[in-house]
Amino acid sequence: MKIPDNLKKSSFINGALFVTICIIITKILGVLYVIPFHAMIGESGGALYGYAYTIYVFFLSLSSAGIPLAISKIISEYNTSGNYDARDRAFYLGKRIALLFGVVVFLILNIFAPLFASIIIGDVSGGNTIGDVTIVIRVISTAILVVPILSIYRGFYQGYRFMEPPSISQVIEQVVRIFVIIIGSLLCLKVFKLSLTTTVGVAVFAATIGAISAYFYLLNKYRNNKSKFKNTVPKIKIPVSDKEIIKKIFYYAFPLIMIDLSKSVYNFIDTFTVLNGLVDHAHYAVEDAEVVVSMLSTWASKFNMVVSAVASGIVVSLIPNLTSSIIKKDREDISLKINDSIGLCLILTVPMCFGISFLSKPIWTVFYGSSDVGPQLLGFFIFTGLLSSIFTVLVTIIQLFKEYKVLFNSLFIGVIIKVLFNVNLIGAFYREGLPPYYGVITATLFGYFVSIVYCFIYLGIKKRINFEKLISIFFDILCGSTLMIIVLILVNLVIPFNTTSRIINFLLIMLYACIGVVVYFIYTYKMKTLDKLLGKNFINKIIKK
């Protein structure tokens, strides 16, 4: 990817495409690095890494999620109105707020790290200790001092419609982070023969190094292109107090923080309940319970990131388009864009999740080696990524309608269900002779499902959105995905998954993926599903290319 020397404003289509490509690149990198990382730290290290990272992501959501878009919207508004004094003060105040939040959250994590660790580990022994978890939480908390400021700069660039620098900074952050994780872990374990706790500490500290690298990239871009931020039109000064600007930042950021929290709160609940739940209610040994925890929080979740990248790309395009239609009060266009957004999410994520579930055994073998538990867990767990993606698109739509009470209720309902059922379903599945970790995943699916139904009911009744087109598309997608799996089952009778070779399993994945894509595309094309969603002209262009 070529990094441009000068800043260049992006059109909506080009900007959205560039952002989406960068998101996909970062997610793919986030999946690939786990192959050597897993080989080095194993399941116990993976559990320890997951404990720290899940808590970090949750508090990161509280301190900086939503701020980039909030700053972006405010700067764009003041640029449009010509109130450059308020625009510049918004950037300055945003940085101060981010710094304050970062320091406060950093102190909270450091002071209460032993408490968090004791809640996670409880009174069990034989695996990671409270001291181990305390150390890695304190190490990763240093990233909170940098990431909120970094997010302000990303929002600043986006407010000027400079989409490439913040997107490239995400790739830089991920590349540096992965480099530090792999090289740092290798040096700790193989060269200096340090402990597993120290190795994981270095790995989580990679988040801080990656954020610092991205920050200096954006800062350097800013210093080298100051002329791009100067105004060529007369300055208009409309009195806006600092208090008004701060209120606007929080007003824009709060619902976006809630959306981001919805992605991390389920993992946060698992971090504090699954280990003790498996030990107390399913009679797992601590070592075996930590294997499951590491799979849920670290290893299997990497594949959900790829699925969620689809929703992230859709949301980038959805926000400005749907906002425009809402402002114009064009009810027909609003309904069309909502149906198309959800339909596009479904047409990509449903077959992706079906395929990953079916190929869970060879996929797990390629990335993590042979395992009995891993493929079973991944085959079921991947569907939480599907529901999470649908929920992300839905709550984004509701946020654009500024229905914050509905947004909060949809999140709250799902979280309550997760809390109530998480540990209880572990015991219930165990008593029925089923894998108890299926109870954890079922609780997540149930929470998301109820939240999704709540959102659909609200949009259908209160906003009078007609979902007939979406129902027709979903039926076609479901049939196409089912047909794809049936064909793959038949192929599996001839070419089974009966090898532990990573190379052979990789080739099998490629073969099955190609067959699955062809079957699914032919079915949806023949049933005119793609025409309904994307339009016939768009499909014809793709076929010609």
C-alpha cells in the first residue's frame, strides 16, 4: 500500500472503500499472527493474554470509543459553518478530555488490577495466579495513556475528509503491534529464557508500542501538511463556549460508546465468570478450564474479527447516506437503505459463518494444531460473530435516528440475559452430557438474538420500516448457504478431513472455500438475490470484469 506524501481529501465512495480495505487488512493481520504466537505461549499463556486484553478493550471503549467520530462530526460542522475558532478549540478540548480520561482509566486499572485478578481467578489454583493477571493488566493499561489521544487525531483528520492517514495509521498500529508480539515473545522465551508471565506482559505491551507508532505517524503528517488545515475563506466567529463544545462532544460520543461497549461487554462477562463456572459447575480442572477460556477470549475470537470487519465497512458507508435521508425525511429511501444495509451484511456474513463452522477442524489445525475441543468450540462460536455484526448495523441505524433510549435498552436486555444465563447454562449443558462451554456461547447468542428482535420490532412498528424485501433476501441467503453446506458434505465423503498436516489442511480449506463460493454465488445469482440487493447493472459490471 502506497502511503501518500501529501494529504488528499477523499470522496465518500473512495474514502469508504479505503477505510474498508484497511479494516480488512488489519483484521487479516490480526488472525495470521496467532499461528506463531499460539505456538509460543500455548493455552495457559493465551488465557492470561485474554484476561488482560478483554479488560483493556472494555475500559478502552469507555475512555475513547466514539470520540473519533464525535470530533470528526464537530470539526466538519464548524468547517462547514466557517466557525474556525470553535473548530480549533474543539480539537484542543478533545485532546484534553482524551488525556484526562486516559490518565483516570490508567490509574483505575493499576489500582484495582489485583481486585480484577482476584475476581477472575477466584479461589481456584493450578493455573495462572492472581499475581500473574495483575501484572499483565497493569502492563496493558499503559496503552490507555496513548490510544485516546490517537483517536482524537484520527477524528480530526476524518473531519477534514482526509480518510487515508487515519486508515493507514490503523495498519501501522497493527503491523508494529504484531512485530513486537512475535519478536518480543520469541526473545523472551527462546533467547532470554524468561517466564511465561513476562512473555505475555511483553505481548500485551505491544498495544502501547503500536499506538505510539501510529500517533507519531499522524503527528508527523500534521506537522508536514499544516497548510492543508489553513483556511482560504474569511473567518466567521460565532460565539460558542467551551462548555457547549464539551457537551457536544459527549452528546455525539455517548451513543457510539454504547455501540462499542456492546461488542466487548459479552467477552468482559465471560472473563469474570467462565473460569469459575467451568470449575464449580462442570467440575473442570483449572488447566482445562483455562484452555477453554483462552479459546473463547483469544483464539476463536480472532475469526469473529474477520466477520465483524464486514459490518464495520457497511457502517462507514451507512452513516452519511442514511443521515442524509433522515434529514430529508425521505421515508422510502430510509427504508430502502436500511433493508440494503442489513441485507448486505447478511449476504456476506451468513455464508462466511456457515463455511467457517463447517471447516472448523482444518481451520483450527492450520492455526493452532490438532485439538478435540477447539474445532467444536469454533464451529459454534463463529455464529456469535454473525449476530454481533447484525446487531452492530441495527444499533447504528437506531443511533442515527437519535433514539438513544432504544439503543440503551437493546444493549441492556442482551447483557442482562447474558449475565443471568451464562453460568447457569454451563451447568445445564454439563448435566445434559453436552460440552459445558456450549452454554457460554448459547448465552451470548440468546442475548444478541433478543436484542436484535427488539431492534427489528422498534424499526418496524415505530419507524414503519417495511422488511418484506429483507425477509425475501434472507430466505434466499439461508437456502444458498444450506445448499453450499450440502455440497461440501458430499465433497467431504470423497475428500475427508483426516489429516493433522497443516499444509494439507490449508489446501483442503482452499479447495472447499472455492467450491463453496461458486455454489453460493451461482444459487444467489440464479435466484436474483444479488439483483434485489445490489442491482442488476452492478452485478453485470462485476461479471464483465
